[in-house]
Amino acid sequence: MTFSGYSKRDTNIIKGFAILCIVLHNYFHWLWPSPGENEFDFAPERIQKLFQTLGAEPGEWVNLLFSYLGHYGVQLFILISGFGLTVSMMHKPRTWESFVVVRLKKLYPLLLVGILVCFFGKIVMEGKPFGPYEWTEIGYKLLFIHTLIPNSGLSVNGPWWFFALIFQLYLLFPLLFRWIRKGGWITFACVCALCYGLIFLFRYVLTDCFGEFVMQNAPGHLPEFCLGMVLACHEGKRLHPLWLVLAVAVFCLGNFYALFYPFTFLALSVIAVFAYEGLKSLPLRKHWIGTPLAYFGGISMTMFAVHGYFRTPLLLFAVSQHSPWRRMLSGFYYLLVVWAIAVAAKLLYDFLCRQLDRIVIRENKVTRVLGIVFSWAFGLFFAGVLGYYIVNGVPSHNRLITEPIQMTESGLIEAGSEYAKLAVIDFEQHYPTLHIQGSFETHSLDTLTPLPSVVMNISELLWIRLELPKENNTDGYQTYRFNYNFQCPFIKNLRGKELNIFFWNEHKGRMEFKNAKVELLH
């Protein structure tokens, strides 16, 4: 098989397929019986749950497959971006500052349109505008630093984490372009070695609160981006089938074993390259499949920018349905709603792009110096943030901050209460890294009440639901334990903050608990 490159229509077909996967994934993975996905972190239980649920509920196959696999559409976008930018740079060389300015003229209007649509969407659906927390998080997103701040990458609108990633890739592209044009596959191998070294450092050497962080930033996805670049430089070259066999093997292993998980994204990209080359000769590509996909590819970026905020009303409807076909149809109705909003949003996006295109920045010595200063400043800033997290993330002696909090008396969670407080801790000084662990015993006073939920909150810094593995039975009580590592963002301080741990009574059941214990270490 020979790699023949991608035309404009080819890239639109691939982007159209990718955006449909992403939109449906971001809907179905919130809908029961979603198995979860190994996107920013890894758990082998998810692939096991996928197969178990497919066997038990075969009618949910659309829900399950998009839930588990749909997020890989992001890798297709990254691959195509690397390919398209390289082809454009080869045909029309640009300086670093000119390239970045042109890309920002496309990226900023897209983010602004997404923010505007979500702002009015919140008013319509919730009857109120953004609050201080949302505006703060949007400020981080406008600076493209939200993925550098733990717990901010997915805030306000989860899919927007991609904006910071693609901005980082744009900044690196001119330098990578020169290196890959000279070194080819050797440069690609070196970039992969560096990136996977950083991924394993952040995921498996430092404290485990970095798994999400590293996969939201450039080191987590540079290999796929560079694969697109090196393919653009080697059009007409033979694709050896051994690479496909190896990619399939790595992808399968990466869904079962944590050691192979970081390589699944590059492996999926390699599989996609082979798959599309094989499909190119099919007439279906040109007619009833290729044409709709190409259309969706043309509006893919506005669909991406606006789709995340409109899930809730349809999800509330879908949860109440007992038919898998109705739940499936609700997802495709959601896709229709997103399409309609994206078509309208694209008109505004095109208008903003036309206005920005009128701004012409002449290239001279001043702009080149400013470009060099900006690139070095952002590079040093990025390196400083990584250094901060590395220094504070190295496992330490785990000294107790405070005495363990004991709650030995029995407590009751009433059906009418949404939250029941488990522990409250005031921080008298700043701690860059925290390890929070606890346990409790509980039993249900209602026969149908499911597993209890525990959430942790640090004002303006953290709101997270904890995993609760069940341990044993004692006198009708179930024992549960929880652990969580928290990395304080580099721009925040814990001094004067308050940590709250709650039982979340999301199913409105009645439960009784006892022997609750919480420890904080750093």
C-alpha cells in the first residue's frame, strides 16, 4: 500500500467522521450504561465493562461503542492538522510569527463564538448568566493556559480543552517543520521518545494526579501531530503492512494494560492512515457516504466549539427512557440540534474571520524580534509550569497535616437531603500537593439504594466525585475506602481555603453510616 496523500475533500471526509464520533461520544458517555473511556486516564475495568455490557445489553451497542471509542476522533483532527499545516508550509513558506498570527486569526474567533453560544445557552436553559467562577475559567481559556491548571482543562465546557492543546502545537509547528524536513522519520522517533518519556514521568513516577494533566497538553499528543507532518513530507512512499499489524497489537494491548495505554493514540492514528488508504478506491467514498462526511467536515470546527453545552436537557429525557432505541435516537436528535446551532454559529465565525483578515501585520525586524521574544517567553513559561509540577509531584514523606478526623458516631442520610457532610478541614498554610484518604461503613435503609457517592470540594479549586471500591461486609454494613491526590495549581494558594467532603445522595435514598475516618498527608 502506498500513501497517496490527502486532498481537501479527503481531509473534510476524515474531519467529518471525526466530529461525528466526538459529538456522539460526548453525549453517550454521560448516558447509562456507558463503560467510560481511557482518554485522559486509564482503567482496565472499562474495556471489561464494555464487553460485559455488550453481552448483557446488545441493543445498547451504539451507546457503548461511541462512549468507549468516540473520543479517538480527536486524534484524527490532530493527525490531519499536522498533515495540512505541513503541506501548506511547503507550498507557501511562512516565518514563525506570520504562521502563528494566521492560526490565531482562525482559532480566536472559533473560541469566541463557542463562548458566546454557551453564554446565551446558559441563560436560556438555566435562566442565569455565567458567574465569577465561569468567567475566571473562560479567562484562562482565552489565554490558552487552562490545561496547565489542574481541574480547569474540562471546566465550563469540556471539549474546549482542545483549544489549549492545538495552540501549543501551533507554537511548536514551525520548529518541528524544519526538523522533520531535515530528519524525517529519525526526527519523528526522537519526538516520540521525548514525549513518551514525559508521559511516563508524569503518569507513573510523580504522584498520580498528573495523568489527566499530561494528556491534555502537547507532550500527550505530539506523536500523532508529527505523524501527520512526516506523512506529508513522504507522499508516494510505501506503507509497510508490518506497521499496521504492530499498531493493531499495541492498540489492543493498550486497552487492557496501563503500560501500553499511552501508545494507543498513535496506534489508532496509524490504523486510521491504513484504513483510509484502503477505502479510497471504494465508490462509496464519492457518493452517499463521502459527500455527507465532507459536508460535516466543512463545519466540523464550529460543531466542536458549540456542542458541549447542550447535552443536559436531552440527557435528562434519555435517562427516563427504558428503551435502548429511544436512548440511541436521543443521541442522534442531539446531533441534529448541534448541527443546527453550528450552521448558525458558522455565519458568525466567518464574519469574525473576515474582520480579522483585514488586520495586516507587516513583517519586519520588529515583528520578528517580538515573535522570537514571545516564543521564548511562552516556552520558558511552559517549562516553568512543568518544573513546578515535577518538583511538587515527587512522592515525599507523606507527613500528616492534621490529626486523623474520626467520626465514630452513627450518621443518617435522609432521602430528602442532597448532601450530607462527612468532613471539613481548614488549611492554615499552603500545601502544593495533598494526599486525601478515608474510609467509612454504611448500609442502605432502602432496598434499592445503590452505591453511595462521595464528593470533595475545595472552593474555586476542586469539585470531584471519588471512586469507592467496596471491601467487605460487617454486620450488614459495607466498608468503603477512597483515595485522592490533589495538585494545587501553580496560580493558586490553599492558605485560608476549606476542604469539604460530602456524601452525595444523588439517588435520594436513605442510608446510615458509621466509623468514618479521613486523613490528609503531604
